Amino acid sequence: MPELPEVETVREGLERHVVGRTIRDVSVLRDYSVRRHEGGPHDFVDRLRGETIEYVARRGKFLWLGFTGSDEALVGHLGMSGQLLVKDANEQTEPHRHLRVRMTLEGSAHQPNRVFLDFVDQRTFGYLAVSDLAATPDEQPGGLGTQYSTVPDLLGHISRDLLDPTYGPETPGRNLLNKKIRSKQAAIKRILLDQSVVSGIGNIYADEALWRARIHGERPANKLTRKAVDELLSHAHDVMSQALVQGGTSFDALYVNVNGESGYFDRSLNAYGQEGHPCGRCGTTIERVMFMNRSSFFCPKCQRK
DNA sequence: CTTCTGCCCTGGGAGC
DNA sequence: TGCTCCCAGGGCAGAA
């Protein structure tokens, strides 16, 4: 279950291992894994061949590779089981059972060995696609005005995430985000999960942030105070950056494993998955309820409706 | 416009 | 032992 911290770890790893390399060949082993690519699998391959990777970017849980002298990018979303694995092309190893797309990358001046960049995805919720890069205005109430960001069309509607400096503490962006959240009457957890409001928060981190802020996820967003929302966003930021620190070592040896093995999940979760366990603050038994067709975990004493 | 439901997919685990 | 069913998850289409 790669969430924002795991995706950032993957981004950093890719930055180290694939920037400067040129894509020599691409094979799509399962068409469904490129379903979001408009031109189909064949066009997907054609567009990638010969491109040189210049940078690796991330917004929320989306990754993309930018190419030298190109206005297209390779977008990746890991879904819930996706992995991007870099391995030496000279090593004769059995391809992973759930290999969906394999890219062969030429060596660079700095790293002469040829490598495979493998997209492995058991449950196939993830995908790869080539998408046009475009400058899109930031959508905020009252506008961040002239602020534009260059992102692939495919994620033009996805807002910035809390690790983005634009949403840093006590910035205009953070204030506008706070106001936007409090303008909605939907349940606060639903708003946290809405990627067009703020991206990168999934079910786990939503529950953790709400627990830390002592807010019940079903409270209407417009009933919360500015201070409460501010604290909630700070907690969401903190819980994700702490997970990033703990999970940040998994890209060693040209290998990424993002299958929920950041080490963070076992030790540090206070709410998510803790049904029946005592609340770490007050000892009350953590409860589980279904909300938005998903499990929600919370302390009934600390987090009141 | 906002809000909400159902669906995409696979394999591990529970229950029979 | 083998079968069926449920569950996890993010994001999107389409309906209300």
C-alpha cells in the first residue's frame, strides 16, 4: 500500500538510478497496465523509445519522468500494489511474476550499466501512461493568482500535497487550503481524501491525522474552527514526513519494495488497524466503522462527533 | 456546482 | 482438501 511517503521514497530512488539514461526499449506485458494511455499500448511504446530521462517528479501519489527536450512525461501511479524496480540488465534473473511493463534503459556517462526499469503490480490498480505536460493554474478560492505548475495533463486536477512548499505552515497557500476545507459541508475525512482539495492523503494517514488532532472524521468540515483545521493539516504533514524518514532506506541495492514495508506501519500507527486495542492516549478501545465503503478507525472518547 | 455510488483487479485469508 | 466469499485500496465515470 504505497502512500505518499513510499511514493516519495520511490521518486528519490528513481532520481538516483534513472536520470540521464535513455529509454532503448519498452515492452508492455499487460495492456491493462497502460489503460490510461490514450493511444494504446503500441503508441505508448513508440512515444517512450529514444527519450532521455531528465528528472523525476511527484505530486501526491503520482510520479512522472520528464524527458530532455520533450513536452511529454511518463506518468506512473502505483495504485495499491505497484512497484518500480531498477535492476541490472546483465543479471540473468527470472522476471517478477507480476511484471506488467519492462523498460530497458541505456547506461549514462555516470552509470554505464544498462538497466531494466520494471513496473510490477499484483492487483493492477496502478498504471503507466505518457501524458502532455501543461502549465495549469492552481485552483484555490481567491486564487493563488498567478501561480502555475507544469504537470502532466493526467493530473491537472490533482491538488498539491502537504509536503509541497506552497502548502507549508503559515504560507498563503496553507491559509487558502484551510479556507477551502472549511467552505465545504461534507465530512472532514471525505475532504481529506479528496485529491482535488489536497493530495497524497489516503485512508491510513487520514485516520492517523484525525486521531492526532482528536477530530471525528464524520464531522462536517464547515463546523470546524480555523485552528482545528490548521492543527489537522499539521498532523497530516507530520505523520507523513515521519513515515518518510522511517521508510526512506528501502531503495538500496537497485531495488524498491513499496509493498507496505516501510516499517512504519507496525510500530507507529495509533488508529488505523487498531480495532480492539486501547487508545494510546486514554486507553479507550479503538473502534472501527465503515465510512465511504472503507474502514475508519478512531477513539470514541478522544474523537467525538 | 457538489455529493455519492459502483466499479476496476488480484490474491490472501476466513469459513464451510 | 478445495471451494466460495469477502476484503483491501485510489481514482474515476456517471448519476443524483
